[in-house]
Amino acid sequence: MFKGPVKFQDIGVGVYLLSAFVFMIVTIPSGVLDVCIAFNMAIAFAVLFNTIFAKEVLDMSLYPTMLLFTTLFRISLNISSTKLILTTGNPGNVVVTFGQYVGGNDIIVGAIVFIVLIVIQFMVINQGSERVAEVTARFTLDAMPGKQMAIDADLNTGAIDDEEAKKRREKLQEESSFFGAMDGAVKYVKGDATAGLIITAINLVGGVAMGVLRQGMDFSDAINTYCILTIGDGLVSQIPSLLISLSTGILVTKASKSADFGTLLVGQLFGVPKSLYFVGATIAFLGIVTPLNPVIFVALGAIFIVCGRMIQSTVEEARVEAVVDTEEESAEEIRKPENVVSLLQVDPIELEFGYGIIPLADVNQGGDLLDRVVMIRRQIALELGTVVPIIRLRDNIQLNPNQYIIKIKGIQVSEGEILFDHYMAMNPGFVEEEITGIPTFEPSFHLPAIWITEGQRERAESMGYTVVDSPSIIATHLTEVIRQHISELLTRQDVQNLVDNLRETNPSLVDELIPKLLGLGEIQKVLQNLLKEGISIRDLLTIFETLADYAVMTRDTDVLTEYARQSLKRAISSKYFPPNETTSVVTLDPKLEQEIMASVKQTEQGAYLTLDPARIKAVMAATEAEIKKLEDAGKTPVVVTSPIVRMYYKKLTEDYFKDLVVVSYNEIDSNVELQSVGMIG
């Protein structure tokens, strides 16, 4: 069944293609053939002028398909005219007129004109178009990754927004598809020229044979009659074919993809007055000192010199006008009141750096910091399942040359300093021999490190030091800061985008959950709680199914977060507990767990603890003592609690131990092996 109305254009294209197949089978009258040949020429001229005046090659994005359609239609007309030539000797007025008029009613002249057309099309235009299309397709496809990275870099620097980046990516994909298709479509044109030669030979030989054997004509009369008809048929076929070949050549050789072709062509050919002066003087000189017609050559030279003078005057006027316009715009900008609205926008993430770090961010100077920022966004998306907002990079002359700061929502949250052309060497713990350098601290984790020179790098690596270059230091620091603050960067719009993506594959689940059971803000709080503790929300389907199961019982986002964590226990276990290895952990004393639960007070705004400050201090001291045992053994501190206590104990400790991992028994996979090395009591 058809969906929607059938458009007139669709019917026209269908009739155009269907008629080509009909002409191959049915013998059509000569009058109808005349109309079709005229229509074929009109289509060829339409294609030619559209390619000339197209401002972008993608304005003719369906050109490969047009090429196939027009070639098929032209071949079908060739077959129809061949039938009429061989059967009736009357292929219509257009074919006869072209054979007699273009060839001057002379077999030899007509044959020569036809051969010249074939040579021009086959040996010059087709060969060049084929080569240009092949090279253009190859270079376009090879340049695609670089262009994609340039779009990502512009997006990360804020030069363009997401919508513009999407448009550019789509345009890039369309261009690569177009030039790839053109590489193959040019073969149609080349094959069409070859087919024209073969059909012409068949018409000539077959026509002479039919005239002599079937119609009783003399050999000379048959040659004269059928040769003219064959030449006419070849011309009416090859002239549109030549126009299509020329259109193909124009389209694949257009260097500018967004400009007026005619204006550019004339401007580049006649736009330099100095060149016109030299051309005019040369042409006039040839007319004076050689036997060439002086009237023609001197007059033509004078025309070129006058045109050059006129263009020079126009260029000078345009230059003066441009200077005046620039000054007026500057004055107008000064008079214009400041646009305060633009100052109200706060960038989610900013990386500001001193002028000494600019080479690291400048692609023209070999810097790859922009590429690293792109990789950071991809890494966080894969690791935590959320999209990092655009990271704004800008220089700040108020900073020290080698200093950089990281801002979240306009507020500085971290800073660092690097030494340009130096490397940071860190002792992983087993290096015995020390290397000389400038002592410093690694900005991400505040580990002791040393700045070393390029010449010391190989020696430091051979001694066992971990050696990192400056861009990697900044990228790692930025990544850690984003991880720490990713929960507050998750906006309601980001959540809506995640919901829309999930709706495409699981519409029933989304419709059940939102807004019947939970609002967008409540889901945002749950996802923020997960991200705050470094839990990936990439498995959004599992999270939403869990919320749909338990939201009918409670709308407390903290409790719902605990249920979601329990459903993600496989991911949590793989994050904190290595497989096939016993992990040392610390547990809570059951009495302390009961004490914590007894101090929980429920309110409309949520639950909170009412423990005595002295008691909290004692619990924190006991916690610090137990996790120090794990840290001294070189292990990550992990505290295991009962499911009902976990979120309250985590809230209790998060201000004292920022990176402390707290998990409940229900969040640990059954195949994980644990060993309790202490109890907090």
C-alpha cells in the first residue's frame, strides 16, 4: 500500500524511466521520436547550465543518478532510431536534418564532423573527467577523518554549537558519498561514448545491407542515404552525450564548493589589471610587427588595455569603500551599547591557560590539546555513560605563562603549572636510583614528581620512572576534575536527551516511568547520585527498569538510588573487585550499624542523621584507623556495610574521606571473594 499522496514529480520520473524501456521494445513513430530527441537535448542543456550555476557541488547531489537516467534514455532513443533506419529508412525530421544540415549534405564532411565530436568527447572530456573524479573521490575519502577532527575541535572550542557540528558532519558525509558515487558514475559517460560508436557502425553496415538486399537500391545510393541517416542519428545522440560529459567535467573540476561559478571564472580570468595590460600590449605588438591583420589585433589589444584600466579603477574604488565601511562599522560598534545578555552565559567547563601554553593548543604549531579534549569527552561517555558539555579553551594573560586553571560553571576548582619542553617523571615506588630534576607535584593526584628535560627522558624511563609530557598532564588533570564534578554537570536537558535515546528502543518502559511514576527532576537526582560515586549510567535500561519496579513504593531518590545500585551490582563488582582475586575490605560493626539506623530521622525533604558530633568524630577516627591499614598495604580502601546502612554511612563519611568506596553486600556479585581485615566499631 502507498503511504501519502503520490507527487507529480515522482510520476514524471517514473514515466521517464518507463518510456526508456518501452522505446527499447516497441517501434515508435518517427514523429514521436522527434519529440523525444528534442526533449533529450533540452534535458542535456538543463543539466549543463545547472552544473555551471550551482553554487555548491551538493546542489547537484543526485547528479550520479541523473547521469544513469539520461544515459539509459539516450540509449533507448538510439535503439528506436536504429529500428526506424533499418526498417523504414525514415527516422524522423530531427535525424535527417542533422545528417544533411550539420554535415552540409556531404557524406565526407558529416563523417569528419561526427568523428571529431567522438574524439573530443571520448579522448578529451571523458578521460579527464574520469581521472579527476577518481582522484577527487580518493582525496575526499582520505581527508574525511581530518575534517571530522576539525569539526570536533571547533565544537570543543565553542566556535560552533552542536547543531552546526551536526550539519557539518552530515554535509561531510554527503560530500564523501557524492564524490565516491561520481567516481563510478563517470564510467556511464565513457561507456555511452563507446556504445555510440558501435551503434553508428551497426546503423551504417545494417542500413546499407537493408537498402541493397531488401529495397533494391544501388550500392552508391544506399551508402549515400544510410550514411547521412547514420551520421544524423549519431549527431543527435552524441551532442546531448557531449553536453552531459561537459557537465560532468565541470562538476568534478569545481574547486570552490560554495561560490558562483561564472563570477569566479570571469573574476579569476579578467580580474587582474596588470595581466590585461600585458595581454593587450602583446596582441597589439603582434598586429604591428607581423603580417597579421593590424586592424583586428591592434583593436583587440586596445580593448584589453581599456578593460584593464576600468577594472583597476573599480578595484581602487572598492578598496576605498571597504576602508570607509570598516571605519564606520568600528565607530558604530563603539557607539553601540554593550550587549549584556551575552555576558550572562556561564560555560559548564573552562580551561584557561597562560600564553606559554598556547603552542600546546595551537594546531598550526603542532599542538594536540584540542584533540585530547575530544578524546576526554569520548572517554567519559564510554566510562560513565553521560555526555560531557563543551569544554571551552581560552588563553588568559592574567595567568602566569605556564599556569592553567580549570573552572566549573565559572568558578575555579583546580589549577596546575607545567614547564614547557619538559617532562614530568614520577616514581611508581620501586625506583631505587633517583634522577636529578626540579621537584614538583603531579596536579591530578598530588603525587611527588620531578621535572626533567628531553635529554633525561630515556634514562628516566630505563630506570623505571613514569614519564609524562605536558599535554598529557593537563588532559589527565582535566579528566579527573570532570569525573569529580560530572554529577553537577548533568542537567535536566541532558537527562531528557538520554530519555529520548532510550525511548527509540524501549518506548513502553519510558512511557510507564515518565511522568506517571517519576518526574524528570527525580530521575536526574538518581542519576546524579550514581555519577557522584563514579557509577556508570550507561546501562540506562537496567536503571530505568529498576526505577519502574520500585517507584510505586517510594519516590525517595536516595532510596531509589540504592535499588539502582543493587541492580548494577555486576558493574560495581567489576569496578572495585578484580576477578579471580581475594579483595581485602573493612566492615562495619553491627552495633554501629544499629546506632546509625536509630539516629535516622525521616522528613518530607528526606532523611538525615542526628548522631552526636562527638560520636561522629569517634566513628571517623575509627574509620581512618581501619582504612589506613589498607592504604599502608597498597590497596584501595573499601568499606562493606548492610544495604540499609550504606547510603547513611556514605553521607557521614563523604566530607571526611572524599574517595572512600562504600558498598553494600547486595551490590557485590556472588562470585567475588572478600576478606575482612578490620571492623569499624
